[in-house]
Amino acid sequence: IATLLQTSSSLKNLPKIAALVAMVSYLFYGDKIDAQALLLKIGKRLEDIDTSWFSAFMSPLQVVDSLVREFGYFDDDLNILKLLEFASNFSDIPTFIDEFSTSSISVAANSAHGAKIMTIHGSKGLEFEYVILLDKLTRKNSDKSALIYHYNDQLYIDKILYRTKGRENFDEVYKRIMDARKVSELKDRKNILYVALTRAVEGLIVLRKPKDSIFDEIHMEPMSVGGLRQSQTMDSALVPELVEGKVTISNYGTQEVLSADEEEEKDYEAILFGTALHYTLEMLGTFDAKSLSLAMLSLKNRYGLQLTDPSVEQIEVRIKNLIDHKEFQQLLDGAKITKEQSLSFEGELKQIDLFLEYEEHCLVIDYKSSKKYALKHQKQVRYYTKAIESITQKKTKGMIVYILEDDISIEDVK
């Protein structure tokens, strides 16, 4: 019988989910080994898949959702929904990957197969079709502490007594407190047994020690009531025979690796810089100098250990140039400002850097820290414009604001 330890039945330990998150890691960091698990599951090679849709500035939710749709990976698996829910809590991919690696998200109830191993306390409030209850192998731990704390009805310490052998023979208060503790401990033990013996729906099997059993409290004796219901009979003809023999391992050579010319090299420092720049813009309360100083504190708290000092200074200079840019400030005048606007359109999840809504029209703005991939940027903004116009029924324009090292460039997208 397969077993599932309750403490290890975490989402991150499911191969299907781990492969999906590893693919997200590959898209961001570029380590090919991270892509192999998912590629093996979908039966494709790295050069056969199209990842041109990916951008390092996408939210984790967008990336996971796109991967699931791209490869038909959902298959009515509720654990995929749990991963999407977890991913929605993060705005950048590195944080999502780090937090997932240390997470303890429980798997969906319908996907946990096998005998679940858990403590009695952990089973409280749950029900199972069949339960096997094991006796405690060790003796109960006796209380050997020198001090005894007595609590009043308000759960405050009322008295502190020193434990002394035979003291109950001449100290009535001590005897009364010790007797009350024994009654309370017996009640607690019976409550634990009640929880343990009432988790089963169809059948309960109790394995009891002949001596010093925890079931002695309720005078449990060996007995049998009813019988086990066999849900399915295994046909011996369907069980494959084991074939003994030597296994010959052939040498098929090494896996082909794409050459540097075939795969585009990723500049991870530039990706990190762009992600940090977007984060700082998101942290701006308003587009002014005071908000910039507060946003820079948030940046240093979030990315201070990853960014170099010149990069932090460069981000501050670039955003200050944006705040001082007259044309940009004119765009903000009279608009309802929304940052990092989530968007669901035609079955896809997207996120708009800056959404400006006026009485008669709307404006979609996408920030970029470089003019590299300009055509790809324009295609992305056109999609945003189409989506917003369809949702709001207002005329919508799109713009790309290039926040460059020594210039702010605002370009219309037609």
C-alpha cells in the first residue's frame, strides 16, 4: 500500500507541480536542466517549444497560467489551481520561486492517494473511509518538574507549589490540587482516544499492546464486529509476471545541446535591474520626490542585497527624470491612476504597468528600461489597448515610456 506522510504532503513535493515551477525558473534564469522535467511530461524537446511570449517582467501568475494553457497541463488537477492561487500573491518571479521552495501548501484533498500517516491531533475534525489506529509504543512521559503551577478560572497562575514526595499526606491544599490534576489528565487522555476512535466511516482496525496500552483507560478488549468490504478484486491474469534476467544498459551518447548561436543569451543583470525598476515605480504613492524617497526604501529592503550600489543609484536617477518630465506629468493630469492593473482577456492573464482613465478615453502605459525588443513591446501594448477598449467601451491609446539612462522617451503605439 502506498503511504503519504501528512507532514510531507506538500504541493512542492508533487512532481507535476515541481516540474511546472522549475520551468518558470528556466524561463527566468535560463538553466536548461530546470526545463527537462516538464518537457519529459509533455513529450517535447526544448527546441520544439515556443517561449517567445515570455517576458521577465510578467507576474508569476501570468507565467504559470501561460505555461498551463500552452502545454494543456491542467487536466482538471486542483493542485494547479492551488499553485495559481499561491502565485497570485507575488509580483516578481524570483520571490515566487524562493517562497515556493520553502512553502508548505497542502495538496488538494482528491489528489492524495495511499494510506495517510498522521498523528491523532492532526486528524482532529477529519474523517476517513478506513482507519488503522496504532497503540503508543513507548510509555507515557511522567511529569517530573519540581514546580507545580495551579491555574484559576481565568487561566492565571493562582499558586506555585514545590513537588515533594508524600506531601499530599499532610497538606490538604496540595492533595486537592494533585487530585484535580489527575482527573484533568485522565479527561485529556480520554478526549484523545475519542478523537482517535471516531475518525473512521467504514472500518476501524486497532492494534493494541498486551500490556501498558493507552486503551487500558477504556478497558478495551480484543474483538471483531462486521467485516472489511472489498472494493475491487484483482484479477491475477492482469498482474504481469516478473521476468528475471540481466539488464543491458546501452550507450546512446550525450544529449544534444543548442549552441550559443541557436539560443539567445539572457542578460540576467539587466532583467534584475528592470524588475527592480518596475517594483520601485509600483511602490510610488504619487509621482513626486517625496514618494520617490519612500519607494527607494522599499527597493533597498526588497532588492538591496541583489543590486549593486550603482544600480540602485541609477534607478533613483531614472525615476527622478520621469517625475520631472513635463510631458509625462501632463498625461497624469485629470486621470484616474491605477498601477499594476490586472487584466483577464480572451482567456489570458496580463498586467498593465500604468492605466490612466479619463472621462472620454483611456491610456495604457508600459514601462521599459531598454529599447531592445521594441517590436515585441509594441505588440504587447497593442494587445493591452485592444483588451481595455473592449472592456471599458472607451477609446483607448497605448504608449511605451522608455526610462533610459539619460533620457525619457515616450512613444505612441498605433
